[in-house]
Amino acid sequence: MKPLLLIPVLSLLFATAITSGISQIAETRAPLKTRALLSAGGKPLKIVCFGDSVTGLYYHTGGRRAYPELLAEALRDAHPDTSVTVINSGRSGHTTANGLGRIVSDVLTHRPHLVTIMFGLNDVAKLPIGAFRENLIDIVSKCRGIGAEVILCTPNAVLTTTERPVEKVVAYAEVIRSVARELQIPLCDTFASLNALRLSDPEAWRLSMSDEIHPNLRGHRRIAEALAGTITGKEITSPDTSPIPDPLAMTLTKLQKGLPVKVLAMPPFDASIAGILEKTHPGASIMTIPWPVENLTRYQLKKDASHRVRPLVPDLVIIAIPRSAKAEDSEEFINTQMWIASNSLSRGKREWDALVVHPDVFDPNDEDADEADDNLIRAIVPAQDLPLLDRASGDDREASAILSAWILDVGKAAN
């Protein structure tokens, strides 16, 4: 397989030159009232995270958690005696102009103690840089007007695209830094933080991105860590992966209520999933819809997923990409693995369950198996907040038996 090509060299060098020494340029300030509330314990703390699709709950992170939800987890872990509420006020496609249009209903009415503001990636594509700066100042002013503290956040580092070249994203990020200095408010330099990872470990950074501009859940963990550090003044870290909570919550709930369940499944599980679910829930009404994959490339499966899954509104999607579905190079392998799964989820908050099955489960003896590709799947799927069904070393059971045992275990854990 051809090597992974991540970023044009000139763009990378430009971003390196601009962001080097950022810590010396941007003076760090602290949200002192927020820190005092956290330290006091026993008092409620309300935070609103205001931004675009990177802030909001969308398929990029699996549709259940993004950095605001992870921030809440981190702050509660660090300060268990404080009642922390984090409200996610991110909206896909929104610029600072859109943000001003909804700031009263989505931010100010909550009367937060702290507002984090992360806009820029849509402003880069839609608004002049001067208007972006003016809107940003106006947003800060309105938040301060109700007595809330504010943290400005630069957008995450991106892969360059026509609408969002790295150089332009860097320029808009610098506007955010300058506004933070001018208004003397804390800055969480997300761009510098994630760009440092891109420079030190390009593959790890790429595996933190869902697409060219949106981080996956692994990338959102890094954003949440940076933001929690800005809020608390302490280094807060969390593991890149954690157990997927309630991986079949929606499917099992419907089964327990005796409601019909619709499953979209790739082979070989299209032939076995109905029997497996009927065994655990006798009398269940299961509609299985086969997802044909024969003779399709990974790119073709990605396109197929984009128009096949969402119109069906399934309850469960079983993704089992065969090894026969090839990619041109490592970048296409990563891109298609992420997008087949992303296109198998609802666009916003998750509305149905999805399970990814590793090819080792249903094709364990393939002589053409690529260990690097197999390990990429194991790295990518948890970063999308999706469960991965894998074959344990020494397990010689049939694929349907492995799936059946997993569903049984998930059901027991849920009860």
C-alpha cells in the first residue's frame, strides 16, 4: 500500500512558522471566578460551549459526545464535589454572524458562569476577516454583559481544502488570539495544541480527525483536555479510548418493549442477525435488510453508505467491510473506514445503533490480510465512539457465534 500523504509540505511549513512561539505571543489569563467555584465545591457551575459543528453533537464524533460533554466529564472527575453543567450550543455550518443571531436563546438565557467560544472554520469560508473580528468582539461583549466569564478558543488544525486552506485558518486563528489579548480574556489555543501533534506525530494527528476539518472523538478528547487545562490551570489528561457505554442501547430498548427492529447488515451477518436477536428476545419482530458489498471498492462503499443508510432510518447497522474491498493507499483506507461509519449514522445526535465488525471475525484466515490495515481499523473505530467486534487470540468460533456472545454480554451489562 502506498504511504500516507497527510499535508502539503508548504502548508505545513507555513503553519509551523506562524504557530511556533505562540505561547510567548499570547498572554495567558485565567477565568478566576470559575476556578473559585470549582475549588469551593458544593456549588453549581454552569458552562455554555458556543460554536459550530466542531462544538455540536454530530456524526463526526459518533453523535453522542463531543468536547463539551468530555469537558464536563473531566471537570467532574477533577472536582467531584462541584455540580458541573456543560451546555452544548454548537450548530453546524454557523459563523460568528449566525452565532450573534442565536446568542440570546442559546447562550444568554442559560445565565452561565462561563462561556467558551469556538468559531472560525465557517467564517474562513464565508466571512471577511474584518467582519469575523467585529462579530467575535460583539459576542464577547454580550456574554460579559450578563456577568459571564469568557474563554476564546482557536479552531482546530485542519487538512487544507479549497474553502479552508491552512494558511487562511492560521490567519483567522491569529485574529482570535489578538482579540483575547485586546480584551484581556483567557485563550485556549486549540489550533496550536493540535498543530503541535500534527508536527510531532502526523499519523496520530490524522487518526484524530474524522475528515479534513472535523476532529473525531479522539481529537475532541484533546480539545477537552486543553480547555479543561485553561479553566483549571492544571494539566488534565484522559485516555484516547474508553469503553463504549451502552453500545446497543436503542436496539435493546426496542426489543425489551416488544417493538419491531430494523437491521441493516453487511454479509455474513445479514443471514444470522435475526436469529441471534430472536434467541435473546423470543418472539421479537426483526426485519433484516442486506447491505450488498460484493465486488465494491472501499471508495464505492463510502459513496453507497452516503445514500443507503439514512433514508432507511434503521435501528441497528452492522458494518463488516470485507478485505476484498480495496483502497488505493493508506489515506484512502483511513478516509473510507471513517466515512463508511460516519455515513452509517444520523447526521446530528445519534438516532440508532451501529456496530463495526473487524474482518478477523468473519475472514480470519485471509492470506492477503494486511496487519497495518487491521491495526488501523482497531485505532479508528473507537475514535468514532463506535463499538468494534474483534476476534480474540485463540478464538476459533464461527463469526455468528462471536456476534451472538457479544450481544448476550452487552444485554447482561445493560441489565
